[in-house]
Amino acid sequence: MQELRGTAGPRTVAVVGAGPSGLAVARELERAGHRVTVLEEQDTVAGKCQSVRVDGRAFDLGGHICSNRYERIAGLLTELGVETERTSRYRVLDAAGRALRQPMAFLHDGSLQRYRALRAREFPRIAEPGLAHSARALAAPVGRWMAEHGLHSMAESFGTGFTAAGYGHLDDDIPALYFVKYAEMTGLLDPGPQLLGHPGDFTVVGGFATLWERVAAELKDVRCGVRVTAVRRRADGVRVHTDSGPVEADDVVLAVAPDRFLPALDATDEERDLAARIRSNAYHTTLAAASGLPEDGFYFLAAHTTSRATAGHCVSYHHRYPGSEVRTFYSYGRPDDVTALLRKDVTALGGHLEEVHVRREWAFMPHFGSADLADGALDRLDALQGRDRTWFVGGLPAFELVECTVAHAQDLARRHFPPAPGTLTRRAHGPALNEEERQT
Ligand SMILES: Cc1cc2nc3c(=O)[nH]c(=O)nc-3n(C[C@H](O)[C@H](O)[C@H](O)COP(=O)(O)OP(=O)(O)OC[C@H]3O[C@@H](n4cnc5c(N)ncnc54)[C@H](O)[C@@H]3O)c2cc1C
């Protein structure tokens, strides 16, 4: 079926999911003159980048921190005129709530130079969108990989932030691929130019969902509160069944985690096999008022980020607004335990947990284990792109960070959906127009 691509006029595309990757792909496709329908089961867009308002202030429940590696996001923010601000400073606290120094030895003890040489030799494309290009080289469990290359201080310098951000504890034996991608995306390994005038990390004024609401507002057909219940693929098109009736399209983009979507898909054996290998982390956000805790910062809790033995306890919290007691707390684990353990953790830090405003559980970071990466699971996922008129975007092929999912989704649309005849595309970021595109 792929021989149809790029031959004739506009294509019709159904995008399942209105998180960052679904909206980014839809924006690219519409700009290239294709007809897109975005289907989202929640009442609002933004996926794991939701923001809520409490006492007149916007709090981000999920994705919102951007580093100077976030060029595609900066591009979108600029195009849409969305205002940004610096994020809170980072701090590490010990079990009793005292501030600890985070020395970042990795950047100063000679390891960084060795890392750069290793990167140039074995995984030179790690900073590019996608993960498949570096997966085999970095398939080993992270502990073993760091030991093999004498990069122990990388764990000390980046492990706390990695675990606090939901990617698991380093002793979970997560493949090195995900840890290295995370470290790259912090922007600390190769300091680059400032983005949008910010010397460090930045976010969106008024909540990160504002960006995705603006992207959605420019799209022609975004349907929220519509759950996709089945996808049926035929030789001549795709029928997407929803709880509000069917949508016909030439192609379908799945901007949802494939394992969770599997029951709705008329899946092939290959799709089923890959989906069965996907793992994710149960990661929670609790938005709650708490008094007596350190303020004005993003706090990583050292006692709960070093070993999976403490999973379930709070790993980090963010106090964003001076004058407000409301904080966003993050933890792994079973939903029944989260608030009770959080209450204990806040008490141990010298504080008091008060009203809980919102709780969310996320299936965070869809990923493969070491053996599957070594066996080429991400190459197999890449090989499925476009087969049976189906495309996959999101954290699994790209890594669970907004910049990664957006860059991967944009590139996929640009590579595989050439502009419809007569369409003038303006492309500020990403790969240059190819020859075929230039001639259009
Ligand atoms: C607590 C937390 C903190 C984070 N912090 C950061 C951060 O600081 N910086 C950063 O870069 N990233 C961060 N992230 C990661 C970032 O939010 C995700 O990588 C990003 O949202 C992934 O986008 P996506 O579109 O691929 O998936 P999602 O955002 O998960 O969107 C998928 C969408 O599909 C919809 N959907 C699912 N099934 C169906 C169906 N059957 N029918 C219709 N719709 C469906 C869902 O409702 C959802 O809206 C964080 C995430 C979390 C949870």
C-alpha cells in the first residue's frame, strides 16, 4: 500500500489522541494540505500535558519543563505567540527535608569527555528524533552499561532527576538508551544557545496546556470527548469507529500507546507481538496543599530516588507560586497507597499535607526492555510505519518527553506525507524540504 504515498492529491487522515504527538502530526499534515480529523477521548486536548486551575492559578499535572534542547517546542511557541517563563530552581532534599548539594561530578571529573568519545563511536545519532537509531548500542541495562564504560558518576549526576521525572529507579535495570536520551535532553551534556531568551529551563505562562489548546484551535477538525473503539483497515482505506459514529480515512495515525490501544485495533500478529512487549511505569501526580515544606523550587527527594525499594514514596514535588501552599507531588506505585504514603512523607519532611485537589495516575514512559531492544524491537516498530495505512507516534518510538514526541511526529509527517499539489508549506524547524516537496 505504501506505493500510493505522495502520488496524488490530499489524503484524509484520522489521528487518534490529541496529546502533543497527535496535535503535532495533525498540524504538519494540515499545513501540507491534507485533511485531518483528530479524535480525543478526554474532554480537553493536551494528553499528559494537562493543566488545572486552583485558586486562580494554573498548575501543570504532567509535562511542562523545557530545556534548551526543546527547539521544536520553542518553534511552536514562537509561531503561536505563547508566553514563556523560567522554571523554578531545582533542589535535592534529604530524608529530613534538608537541602543537599548536587555536585554534578559527571560534568567535571573527566567522564563527560569519555562519554562524548563513546557517543561519537557508538551512538552518534542519540540527540536526533526517535530512538531506533541508537537502541541496539544502548540496549544493556543502565547499571551494567555505566560500569562497563566507567561512567558511574553519570548515575550520581543524572539519576535523581531521571527517577524524580518518572522514568524508574536505576536499579530497575532500565535499558541505558532511555537514561542516555534523558541526559541528552537536559541540555547539560552539550550546553547550547539559549532558547526564547531563557538561560535555563523554561515553561509556559498560565500552564503548558495553553500551547496545545492553541495548536488545536488552528486545526480544522478536533473532536474531544470522542472515544475510538475500533480501527478496521482495508486495502482501500481505514474505518475508525468511535462512540459518536465512524470516521473514514486513507490513513490512521495512532498517537496513543499501542499496548493500551491494542483491544481496539484489528491487529496483525506482528503488532500484537510488539504490543505485548511494551512496559510502562505507574506514575502519579497529586496536586495538594501542604504547609511547612521548603518553597519556591522543584525538589527531588534523595531518600526515594536511589532505590526501587522505596517505590510508592514521593520522589519529588514542585512549589511554583509564592503565596500559595499548593504543590504538585510525584510518586510511583499503586493508587491505593499514594495519598497515605504522601502524607507520611510530607510529615517526615517537617510539613503537613492538607487538601488534596487532584490526583492522576499515568501509564508513563512506554518502553521496551533490554532483551527486546537488543533484538530490534524499535526497528520492527519502524518497519510497521505506513504498513496497513497505519502510523505510530508518541513516547514509544520517540521517548517520553514533549520535545521528543513532537520532533518525531513532525518528522514522520514531513517524510511520509508530501504536500498535496498546490500547497505552500512554511517550515521553520526540522528537516529541509526534499526534492519532491520542493517541486510541489
Ligand atoms: C507527571 C508527568 C510529568 C511530565 N513532565 C514532563 C516535562 O517536564 N517535560 C517533558 O518534556 N515531558 C514531560 N512529561 C512527558 C510528556 O507529557 C509526554 O511525553 C507527552 O505528553 C506525550 O505526548 P503524546 O501525545 O505522545 O501522548 P499523551 O500526552 O499521552 O496523549 C495521548 C492522548 O490519547 C488519548 N487517547 C488514548 N486512548 C484513546 C482512544 N481510544 N480514543 C481517543 N483518544 C485516546 C488520551 O486521552 C491522550 O489525550 C511528563 C509526563 C507526566 C505524566
